[in-house]
Amino acid sequence: MGDDTHDVLSSSAWKQFFSDAAIFVPGRDLDHMLAIVRALEVAAALPGYQRRVLSWAPQNAQINPGPLGAFMGYDFHLGEEGPQLIEVNTNAGGAFLNAVLARAQLRCCGGSTNASWAEDFDAAVIAQFESEWRTQRGSGRPERIAIVDDQPSGQYLYPEFRLAQQLLRNNGIDAVIFSPSDLRYESGELYGGGKRIDLVYNRLVDFGLEMPEHAALRSAWLDGGAVITPNPYTHALFADKRNLTVFSDRATLLDWGLSPEYFELLRRGIPRTVPVTASNGEDLWQQRRQWFFKPVAGHGSKGVYRGSKLTKSTFARILESDYIAQTYVPPSGRLVLVDGAREVLKVDVRLYTYRGTLLLAAARLYRGQTTNFRTPGGGFAPLLLVE
């Protein structure tokens, strides 16, 4: 990613994002996680599945120009019965930061089993964006990529946007960081800073591009005036939380033609998930300790509740909103030293993939009911494979 990485990541940024601990994971567990990802992506290609999930997707998500989604993110807990997929993300943050962390680990410890992730990351990222471009445009490569988020310089992961910009520029692609307000759409093309934008690396959490302030980007998406990745269709196909109710509905997947092999991987690897409705509300309340509740349209762990922590009044609000309930899978733990004291922090593992192929794997350490970057001793951690 270049020798000037230190210009982007100060020492305070390292302390902000990264844990001092490493996470050791058996190689067979990583293989199992990748097998679950591939089974899920095969299931997502089934016509019956696509009809089901697009039936509740917004209108903007009903078109498919071809791109499959840059930086798919699959989050796992390492349960007693093997890895369990708890969430799918289409604009998964942290890949560029974790590439820096993997390189630092390689230089420090040498011979690390994740060496290929550090060495191959830059080439894989460029190949990913070129593939997204060709899938929609047919040939060539984008000349100018815009990294877009609301008020990007104020975002917590802004240093990552700078790292992405640096990587792209180092590989001959002009890269700019814009807010949607910096964009305009005219005569079938998207512009920012007075120049045409070929491809948008979309980091917005307005997954359907429905907000008024995203009108230029929405028009470019609907008209095909720019390649946008990830886009509303990709999010609707993979990351809408209601989709987990389908991925964990094994009988329906078999009826749609999923093979028994992939069926078994999803049966074992995705916790049972159900929509929260008035008809099942009483049962869910009585059994709340075994469930984890997530808002359908949520992101960044906002509005999520572990059932054992719920009050009756909070559950009443959940019933009035759009929520899913997922069987609670406890995260694994990692003993760390925090301010001279030993403490066990929770662990989850994120796989960054493209077309089912691993780009990078990393872990996150945290305290509380959801992942966060506020835990002393927590943050992103290198994932090292052991046999």
C-alpha cells in the first residue's frame, strides 16, 4: 500500500483501531467459514430465492446491471459447534486497515500463515474493481473512482478512505473522496470536482439510495451513468437482514433446488432466524434468552438487543418496528492484558470476499453485546491460522 502509509495512520490512529492481541484460529475453521460463504452465494443465485428477497426490497434495488459487490463482509462467531454466520454486510469496513495490520504482523513476526493476505491484497483490490467495471461496461478499467460517504472526513473510518485512495492512485487509477453533495448528474454522466466519475466505491448506509440528498447518485445508478459498487441490488440480494430468515429456512432452499451439500453447510452454519411479528411475539418474549434481536434496516449494531437484556417496554417497541430474531450464538473469548489486568474480551471474525474468494480475514475484540471500537484493549486484531 506504499511507504507513506504512516502519513495516513498516525500512532493515535493505531491505538484507536487496533488491539495489541492476535487471534489464533484453526485452518479448518477458516475453510469451513469459506465453505459457508460459497454455499450462501450459491443459494443467492437461485431464482426462487431472488424472487423472495426482491419482493421486500425497495424499488431502486430491482435492477441488476451486473456488479457483484466490492468487499463483501461475512461476520462469524466461533461457536462450540463450529463457525456460525451472524451477519452479512455489503459495504464492510476495515479491509484496508486490516491489510496494514497484516503487513505489520508479517514484518514483526515473519512466516505468519496469513502472509498471502498481506502480500496479495493490493493486487486483489485492483482486480476486484476492474472486474466490477467489466461486468457492467464489458472491457477496460475505470479511470476515476470516487469513494463516497456522507461527510467522509468526519467518519470514524476516514483514515481507511485515505488508504483506499492511496492504493488506487498507486495503481494508476485516479481516486477522490467525496460526499454525495459534491456530486452532480447531467447528460447521462456523474461528475465530481468538475470531472467525470467512472466508478463509485459506495460506503453509504442508505442502502437503497433513497434519501433526497443522494439524488445524483441515485440517478447515476438507475440510468447506468456510473458503475456503483456495492449497490442497492447487491444489498437486497445479500445483506437485508430479512434474508437471514430465508438462508436459515432449509426446507424452502431445498425446494428451490439447493444441493444437499450446500443445504447442510447452511443448516449447520447459519443460526435460525425468524421475523418478529405480533403472532410470534409472545413466544419470543417467553424464550427471549435464546434470541438476539436486530432491526431489519439497522447498521453498525444500532438498535440490537440480546434477549436476556430486554425489558418489557423495549420489547413492545420491537414489536411495533421491523425486527428479526436470531438464535443467540455466544462469541468466543480472548484473554488480554488491559492496564495491567487480565480480561476476557469477546471475539468475532470477519471475512472480506469477492465472488466467494477470500481477500482478507480479520478479527475484532470487544466488550458488551455488540462489536465496537470503544473497548480498552479491543479493536481489529490480526487473525493467525494454526494447524
